[in-house]
Amino acid sequence: MAPATTWTPLLLAGLAAARTCSNLTIPVSISSRQGQFKDVPAESNLDTGAFAQAFTQQGRNYSATLLEGFQTVTGNYSISAKFCYPDYGTGSTIQLLSHGIGFDKTYWDLSYNNYNYSYVEVAVEQGYSTLAIDRFGIGNSSHADPINIVQAQAEIEALNAVTTGLRAGTIPGISSTFEKVVHVGHSFGSVQSYWFSALYPNNTDGLVLTGYSANGSFLPVTVAAWNLHSARLNQPLRFGNSSNVGISTAVGSSDSGDGLIRGVQSLLAGAGIELTDQEVWEEIATTEVGNLITGYNQTGLKPLNYPSGYLVPADLTATQYVFLNPGFFDVGLAVLSEQTKQPVTVGEILTIGNAPKTSSFTGPVLVFTGDKDQPFCGSDCMNTGTDAESIPAETVTQFPRASVFEAYLQPNTGHGLTTHYNATAGYEVIQSWLAANGLGA
């Protein structure tokens, strides 16, 4: 892998054939009954580290410690989305895609390597329309207070508003109505899709929960492994309010980052240290150094200026532990994922475990999880300690009324399903399952 081809995100121009896509802004009105928490210091990286230590302390429920009461959050917000459909028409069934922590809607439609890892590409080829959203509070959707507004419950209300709009034909930029809406989630997006089905069981026609199980016992390990930083400090050029002019000069005019590599080599040479291009690239791209110089150089977009309370994993090594199965993922795509990562809010972490224990949803459910998933399987989905076939298979207890329940393990795959070599094979499994269970395009 040559540094010249992997230093910057490989955002290849042009959509693949046979689909039409558009970026939308969807207005939503929400009313959410949720927790009111004490203020949590989260400005410095030492603050965020202290928060993680308190949250993961053995025998302690930190959410309960911080909870002061409850409030009803109401407001009008915007959800950013990407709508795609086959060139021959939208059809009557749409997949509503909700990303997990660390990503945004691009998780489902990665442009890397000419869309070879795109879930949307495969779904549209099978005749489905798709709507991938930035969850409320994340990416290009409305941002808000990261402790007491952007919590799981508020995001579920936003998801319900979007779903209802798809059925009614009231989404700006989408002229069609859809008879069936299948909710496809990843990780926290799956948690929310499950939670949504428990609150609004008649507003979904099918669930595909990827990167998921009913076992939440590995959450403390996940939070610890992230080595959480304040987003605005970790990537100041994207998440803060810093100018990227100086960095652009330091990197040099080459998109490959050759100027920076040469500068680091020159600096170290003065101390008698010689590193190859590959060694320098690995040091920059996989550590916090790479995050410090990651910005909107190519797109020209303004920094997002997230407030404190929006947190991110420290670097690619932290992300690898949680999301990736070593030896079975494309390192170039992993670097791109780090450069384009999105944050998690303190409020989301404090409320991620508040979902109802069961859902009364009566339709089909597929749990689709990598066999080496860390956050929901502890990196071994077969190690149940019970008679269950797998840890994801135990999720059947959450759906006592489902018409069909199936748990599928994707081989040689970690938590970040779309970043592994065999991603598209997994997408085909999902589309086939949908078609076999009355949810074909």
C-alpha cells in the first residue's frame, strides 16, 4: 500500500450506473420525554477521559448518578438525508438506513474504490429505494445540546417523523409514497431501530439490525477502548473552528500528502532517524497526528464547530479495536473512515441502555452481525456461555411476537460491517432475506 494513494480520502467522482440519488433536508418536529442530567465537564481530553472512567466504573450506574429528573424536549429540527432509487422508478418499498456511532449517512454508500463497499449500491440494484439519514444531532442534521437534548429518545422521535413522512409522501424532494418501510440499522442505529419498533410497532414493516445483539455487557469495554476525546480538539479543522490554511501549506500542494511526509523525514533526519515513506505515513494516518491535520481541505466546507460534549474515539488504533477484524479489512478505507468519522454525544452514551426490554413488533426481524463483533459479542459471537447458537441469536427474546426471527453471523467480520473485504457478500444476504420474507422491492 503506497502512501501516495492512501493519504487522502479517495472520493471518486460519479455515481455508479442505474440509480438516481439526491441530498435532502427533512424538517421534523419532535416531542421527547427524556432525562435531565447534571452538567458533565467535557471540554478537555482529560475531562472526557474522566467521564469515561466514571461511566465504566465497576458496580456504578453513572447515568443514574447524574440524573436529576425528566423533561419533555420539543422542537423543530432538520434531518440530512440521501435518497436513492433505481432509474426505472422508486417502487413501493424503501429501506430507511440509520448509521451507528462514529459514522454518518455515508456509512451506507461509501464512494471508496468506485463504490465497491456501498450497501446502497447493492440494495438499489435489487430494486429498492433507500433513504440514509444523519441521525438527529450528528453530521449535517441539526446539532443541539449534547447532554440534555441529543439523547437516544429524541433521535427515535426524529426517526418516527421521517418514517411517517415517507408513508404520507410529505418528505420534501421525494414525490413518492411508500407502502412498506424497512428499518435497517447499524450498531446504535440498530439500537434505535429496535427501540423504535417497541414504541411504534405499526410504523415499520421489517427490521434488519446489523452490528447488534441484545447483550449490552460489553459497552464499558467499548467506551474504554475508544479513549474518548473532545471532538473539537481531536479534529480541530473539522469539528472545531480552526482555519486550515497553515495545514494546507504544511502538507503541500500534492493531494498525496508528499509534502508533509518529506517534511517529517527531513526533521527526523536531523536527529539521525531515517524512516521510509510507508513508516511516516503509518505514523501520521493511524495516530492522533493524522487527526490534527484532517480538515475540509478538499471540500471547502466550514468547520462544524461542535460544542464540548461531542466526543470521538482518539485515533485509528482505538477504532480498530472496536470496529475492525485485523487482516480482513481494507486499511485505506479504515484511514478514510478515521478522517471522516463523526462524534457521539454525552447524552447518547448516558441513554444508550434505556431501550425497552421487549418489542411487540409482529413482522420479520433479521439480526446480522460480524462473527468478531466487539461491542455486542466481545469479539466472539459464538462464546455464549449458554445453549444459544450465538450471542446475536439470544436477541430473539426481545421479539416475542415477531413473525420471523433470524440471526446471521457474517464470517471474518468485525463491528464495522461496511469496511471489511466481504461486505458486499453480506449485503446480498440481507437483500435475499428481505425478498424471502415478504419485503422484496
